[in-house]
Amino acid sequence: MKVLANRQRPGRPVREAIVTRVRGSAPTAVGAGMCLLEDGSLLGTVGGGHMEYRICQALRAPRSDASSVSLSFTLGTADDQCCGGQVEISVLEVPRFFSELYRAGASRAYQRDAAGRLRLAAGITSRGRQIGAPEALAALLRAAAPEWDADGCCFALPTPHRPALWIFGAGHVGRAIAAMARALDFELSVFDRRPEWADPAAFPPEAVLVDAWTWADLRTPATDAMVLIVTHSHAMDYALLEHFIEKPLAYLGVIASRSKAARFGHALSRAGYDIPDHLHMPMGLPGLGKKPPEIAISVLAELLQLRPQKAGRSQKEKRDEFIQNGC
């Protein structure tokens, strides 16, 4: 199996805003964040509205030191945001030493300094390497969700669980799905043997793009994995469907008209396969259109409805699995 390198990388974060506490009704959640990048652009969201407008100003405000600031919002009519809840957000500098902790799959831990200001103290990279203060790392390894420790001195931001999303086909539909899936916490892999379509520049930098593979390479994914079959060939679609039909997936989707779905269904029955509940053929919510972005929206909406809400694993479990698998 050959994996193409995707060298696109978002700019380095130089400053970060992170939601550390939410009480009552609010358009955000603990752990949500925004980053100011080196090129002056912003990445992420803390919930929108006037609150986010003020956070954007705070991120871009000139500061002569590396200290953090904490902002508290009561979402009432005075702030033109009448949700009714309260939100606390810290804005802090990102040392270059910790840049790797802002890549997909990494996790971070923050500590209060003597003045009560939040600072980035430690983290675990997407490859399992631990960086920073041991006490902050210990809190991070225990955490299963964004949370403060019992003393309120360390804030842990573990990596959210990211179910695998395998897309077979790098054409217009595959590209549209991949582009929209990047912000939905999927671990994205795209498979296509056509060199003219297997172009890393056409996919999010977080995606793994595979342009050469064998059936033996297609190991059984995790039980919460989702497989989408959207290739250029109906013969390849059916071969992939047969390969995955008996694997314990969360979702197996095939792009199909009614007639194609009927033909594939009859072929499966003749071959002696039982039709599993997780097979969606045609895939996606009905009636949303046939253009690639419309198909992508219909498919991802269905995935979000069905995506299992697994309890988060601790960072220690993830790190041990990483070491055991050697990947």
C-alpha cells in the first residue's frame, strides 16, 4: 500500500483562545477554541456572535509580554447575545516549542501560573510523544474530556474520539465529502488508484491519501468505522461492497441510484450474503440533490445522526495502543 504525503499544513498558531468554563445556555462548549496563525488568519470558533467578535479582537491585540488574559461573558441583551449563560475564555500565547500540539490528533494541558493566568504547559503529539510539565501530563493522561482537575489548577484538553472514515473514490463526490468532513472529528482516509485524481492538494492536510493498495491491505477497521464507496467504476463499487459487507462497521455506504441499489442487492442475495443493518444503499438522506456538495451534505448529515457517541478513552489508553501497534 502506498500513501501519498500531503505537505499542506496550516500556519503555526501564535495565540490561542480556549473556552474553559460554561454555565447555563451558551452557543459553545468547554474546550472549543480559536487560534491566531502566523499569517494573521484565524482558525476555529468559540461560538460566534458578539462574544467571538470580542475574542477576535483580543487575539489580534498587540501585547508586549507572553501573559494570558481571561475574559468572562454573561450572554444577555447588553452583549447582544441573549442565550442566558456564562462563558469563560482564556487568551494565551503559543510558544513555538509547542507548535506540534496543534496538529490533528494531539492533546494539550494547561496550568495556572502564580497570578492565576492560564498557560500551555504540556501535551501529547499525534505520534504519542509527551512534551512538557510532568504534573500537567499526568492530569492529561487521566482525562477523558476537556476538564479542570480537582484543584482547578490544570485544564486538560484531550483529543476527541475520531472514528475512521474511509472514502473509496477521489472524484468530485469524494472530494466534496472530504472537504466537509475535516471539521467533524473524523480520521479521514481516501483511496483511489488513479494518479490524476489522487492529488494531495485536492484534500485536507489531515487526510491520508492512498493511491496504491491491495485487498490484503484493507485490514478490518474499528467497529465504529464508516466506509463510503464512491468510485468511478460500478464493478469496483461492487467488489468493495463484497469485501466490506460482513465486516462489523458502524456504516457502509454506497453511492447508488435505485436501479443500481436493486442490482447490487440482488447480486448480494444470490451470493448468499445477509444484508446488514449498517448498509446504506443509496447512502445519504434522500431528496437533497445530486450535485457533489449536495450529496456530501446528505451523507455527512446521515453519518452525524448515526455516529456512535463512544465514551472518550483516556490519553494513557490511546498512548498504550499507539505503542503496542507501533504506528
